[in-house]
Amino acid sequence: MGGEAPEPGRLTRALSILDGSGVPEEALHLVLAHVDDPRDREAASLACRRWHRIDALTRKHVTVPFCYAVSPARLLARFPSLESLAVKGKPRAAMFGLIPDDWGAYAQPWVAHLAAPLECLKALHLRRMVVTDDDLDALVRARGHMLQELKLDKCSGFSTDALRLVARSCRSLRTLFLEECTITDNGTEWLHDLAANNPVLVTLNFYLTYLTVVPADLELLARNCKSLISLKISDCDLSDLIGFFQIATSLEEFAGAEISEQGELRKYADVKLPSKLCSFGLTFMGTNEMHIIFPFSAVLKKLDLQYTFLTTEDHCQLIAKCPNLLVLAVRNVIGDRGLGIVADTCKKLQRLRIERGDDEPGMQEEEGGVSQVGLTAVAVGCRELESIAAYVSDITNGALESIGTFCKNLYDFRIVLLDKQERITDLPLDNGVRELLRGCTKLRRFALYLRPGGLSDVGLSYIGQHSGTIQYMLLGNLGETDGGLISFAAGCRNLRKLELRSCCFSERALALAMLQMPSLRYVWVQGYRASQTGGDLMLMARPFWNIEFTPPSTENAGRPMEEDGQPCIDRHAQVLAYCSLIGKRSDYPQSVVPLHPA
Amino acid sequence: MAAEQQMRVKGTGGGNRFAAACGLLRQYQYMMGQGSGRGAAMATMGLMPGADRVEAAHVTPEERIKNTMELLLFPQRPGTLMDNSHQSRILEPERAQLTIFYEGRTFVLDNFPADKADQLMQLAGSFAAPAASDDELVCPSMPAQHLLEDMPRKASLQRFLEKRKSRIAAADPYPVAPARAAKETAKPVAVGDGGAPWLSVNSGLNLN
């Protein structure tokens, strides 16, 4: 359908497609097979029953954004021909230690109900879920012969024994991704088995798993897996990988390993990295080791310096040699000075992440800390930016405005204002936030975590008003009164997922605000004026909307109310509310109270 | 026209034409099929129960704010199912609990009529500092200092920073620089500080 959506009058011809007298079913199958975008697929499936059925039969990939939204059985009934499935489990807060271990998100029902019946399934991606050895055993039994892609992203609950099973049974495996999983280390054989049995492996990632690695197994991997392009490993001294790098000539991406002894120049002198390498990260790399990167710095596209010991000056020197960077991840030791170098050098930069370094007095780096100066420089210098995530020590309205003016391609913007500096240059950020949202029209993900006084009620209403196509938001320490939240909610038409932390809102206001947002299907809140029972949350009770409540800690129970009669902000209380077709889940832990359905 | 309203409701700048066209098709199909009963709204797998309903009365954000403010002022019993069509009924004179906080004391009056509460608030408002229109929420403003004190770290970075700390301590176990507040400009312990890191490995050579 070209041009604007057709006027109603011209739809009569289109209707003939719907009622069956027009295009034959096989043709519709073929046409829909070319429609990949999930939003297009969703729209097509809602057009009429026939299209709904054909979409269901031809859909290749489904992402279940929250594992308790729908049951595996229902998914199977609708999409029997799935080739690829992604399921997400625990709230993002789990990455910050805020979700108890027994919270839920078990992979077991998904594997049990889907692994065998989904006969076309060749890719499985689970994020923040509990996966046991038995689950992987069941998966491998049912699908091992055709599994091409297994991604366990920040999952926990399994051991290297299960990895051995995967390694021995999945000969078609092209991608094995285990980054940041918590894995019980029962030995290194799994890597040896993988190297021996999987000739078509293209991507292997066990970064940040802290599993023991035997260098000889990696060399075997390099010899056997000629297609290996991307390898991210756990800790293993770089000097032990000299042999590996000599064999893995096709390698384009590498991260992990470590510099176990700083300043030992002779030890690392013989390390020669593969010539096609364009994505790199090295743990504990220091000033004396960074020259390793210089030979290929000009072709580097991705650089991860988050886990290095480089100083601000080191960052400046290194990044000045990397004009082709697309993706850069650093800690805030890079400083404003380093960001200035990024702005001058990395004109093609698409993704920038500035993580939070050590705040402790004496531990933090001298010039470390990023402010409006660096942010503005980057906004002006790197016009191709699509994603910015930054922990800043200081910020101004002007910096946010600059981002809105210059970063027109931005679809993901996240900023956290650190709490160490007492006085922030320019608060509240109402106007800057408004200009950023107005300028960055492609924004789909937005996070703003400030401090009291950082954004007024008016500013919060601006966020709602200019939320545009934003689908995910994390808001922390924003607004002043319930009114701010209500005004915000009134504007958010497309918001699907909301996380609120450390905010002053009442339970009643939260519930009423959630009712205002037509696209909202998931909300997580921690740090608000919670009651003991979460009673006011029932104001948002409605069909297909689950409400889970983690009550305030018992020490607050005895405490008298605040002077204004409102409950004080409790750090323990959480609310998780989400669209669900299942009804109440059966595996919630002791700490969680299901309010609705009760 | 309802279809156009549907478009506006989904209203994304530079929207997806295919998705928009599908939406219109569905709307048309529904309207055509209504007589025969064929086009009755399907039980979809869409996990947004409200999103694909056409809003029968197009409510402006300002109206929605006002309706919700009223709900905040005149609390209903929890457990009632709320949706847009019910909100207008709240405006009829009703009785509800009135709570007054004054000078640290709390007064609670049950079954207080809504119209009297309205008058009471207007009276109180006339004594107060210039507040604005009726739309402003009369709600105790929350003290700014209360918030979650912690700003948790991601587990992976936490682990790295701890390892960094132990490496620094191992290289120079007797740091001279005292622990100072972050905002002071005193140089931290001269370890891994750029320039001459090899000095720090042999801590005995440090002159301080």
C-alpha cells in the first residue's frame, strides 16, 4: 500500500482480498512470509480472521516480552510453526540485585511444553530466567539435532554439565551465548567437547561467567571451527592466548581474557591479534598494554573499555586513534576531556555507554566524571548517535537541548545523575528534557534518573506530553506531587513498559495513572509511598491485568506515619503489574502477594 | 470519522503505513461485518486490552487529567473496576470519607457529601497563597528529601570494581592519601594513575 493509508472509499477493492474472492490463500502465505517486522505482523493479524490464521501459520519468530503474560500452551496453539522464540523473565531490576532469587521466571514450562511440539524451532533466546540442567537436557533431547542458536542471557540455575550435553548433542550450533549467566563450574570439559563437536560454530560468548578456561581448548576451537567470527570468554591471561590468536585468523570480534600482571611488557609482547579484528575488549588492560590495540585501532568498530584500568589520559590517547568506531563502552573515568576526543574523532559513532566507576573517596579516578561539557561535545560531534546511556556527575538543560538539536537518530536515551556531587549546575531539567524529547522524534526507549528537585511536576508532564513513540521508560526521583504523575500519564499514548523508582507518589495516584495509559502492559515500581496491604492498587484492577505486591519491610510496619499522614517511602515495597492471559501465576515466592487476581 | 480517529489515537509521527493500513482494513471489515455478526471483535492475542478499541468519545488529555484528579480527591472504595465510561458517574453528588491534616493532627469524617467537600476546599483555597485554577491538585506536597538512598550497581561492574580495589591494595597496601570526600581535588593514591605505573608495583620505592 503506497502513499498514505487508503481513504475509506478505496477500501472496497481491498475488501475483496479479505472475503476470499480475490487473492488465493497460497499467495497470501507467500506475501506474508515477507513481512518480518513484528509490528507489521501484529497489524496484519488483526485485519481479519483469515489474515490472523495465515499470520499464525507463517510467523517465524515471536518474542514474549514477559514470561507470565501468556502460557506456553497458548503460544503453541497459535504459532505452531515457530522457528525462533525469545522469552524474557525477571524484571530488569534483577541486574541490580533488587529481585529475590526465588522470584520466578522458570524456563521449565516453556521447555516442557514447546521444545518437542515446535517442530521447526531452531533458535531459543531466554533472558533473565532460571534454567536448570534438566531444562537443557529436555531441550537438547527434543531439539538438539536442529538447534542452531541458543542464547541464555543473564540466566542462572544450570551448570557446565548441561553445557557438555549441549556441546555433544547440538552439531548444528552456530551461536552459543551465555553472557553474564550464573553457571556452576563443574569442570572445563564442556569447552573441549564444544570445540571437538561443533564445526559450524560462528559465535561463542561466555563473557562475565567467570568459568575456568583451558587455553588448549580454545586453540582446539580455533582449529576446528573455521567459521568462528566472534569469541567472548571469561578470565584467562592474555599471554596464554598467543597460540589461539595465531590460529583464529578469521576472528573479527574478541572480548574477555585479562591482563593479570600490570606492567609486564615482555609477557604480552608476543601477542599478535588477528588481522580482521574490529571489535575488542580486554579486562584489566592498563596504560602499558593498550598499545596492543594500536595496530588495528583505525579499523576498530566496537571497543569495550568498561573493565580496564585505563586513565583519562589513556582514553584520550587511545580513542584519538579510532576514527571508525561505531560502538564505545567506557566507565566515567573517560571524563569530559575524553568525551571531547570522542566528539572530534568518532564521527560515525552510533552507540555510546558511559558506566559508573568507583565513587569511593580515594578510589575514584582523578579526572573521572562526565558532565554537560562532555555530553554537549558528543552531541555536537557525533550526529549519527542512535543510543546513549550515561552516568553523569553534573548536567544542564543546555546539554539536553543540544542532544535534542543534534542527535536526530537517537532511539535510546538513558541518563542517570550520580548522587555524589552536592550541587548540580542547573536544576530543574524541565526545559532541557522537553527540548530533547521534542527534538529526538525517533526515541523509543528513555530513562531519566535524577534526584529530588531534578524535575518538577511540570517537567514530568512534559515527558508525558512529548513521549511520542517512546515504548519503554525508566523514571527515578522525578516529580514533586501526585499531580505530576497524573499529568505525565495523560500524555503517554504509546508507552508499553514503565519502571518507576524512588518516587514520591501515593499508591492511589500510581493506580490511577496506570489506568490512563492505553498501551501500557507492564509496570514495575520500587520506592514509593506504599501501604501495608497495597489496597489502593486495586483501583487499577481490571480483566487481564495482574497486580503483584511486595509489602513494605516489617520494620516500617510499626513506624508511625509521616506528619502529613502519608506512609513514608519504603525501600522494600515493590509493585509489578502486567497484562496477562494466564491469570494468577502459580510460582510466586513468599515475599510476593498477588493482589489481582487474588 | 471513526477510522480517522483510530489513526489519530495511534498517532505516531511518521507512522508505519502497512500497520496503519491493516488497522483501517480491520475497522472497515468490522463495520461491514457487523450486520451479519461475522465481524464481531475477535478475541485477539493482543496483550493490550484497551489499545485497539476506538475511543468512542475522544477525551482530551486535559479532561482525563481533570477526571483523574477528581478520583484522587474523592477516593472510591478499592476493588471497584474502573474504566473511562464510569468516570463521569463519579461527578454525581456522593458521599465519601474526608480527611483533614492540620498542624500535625488528622481529622477523619465519614460519609461527607461531595458538594460540601468542594465548597470546603474552595473556602480553604481562598485563604491560602495564590493557587491557580480548579484543575490544580490539592494534595499534600511530598517532602523532597525522602527517597531511596541507594543507587544500586549492576552486578558485573560491582565485581570488577571490587577486583580493581584489591589490585590497587595489593600493589600499594599502605596508601598515604587519606579518604576524602569526592568533591575535593586531592590526588588519590598514585597507583595506575597514568605516567609511571611501574613505580606503584614496587611500593617500597614510593617516596611518600
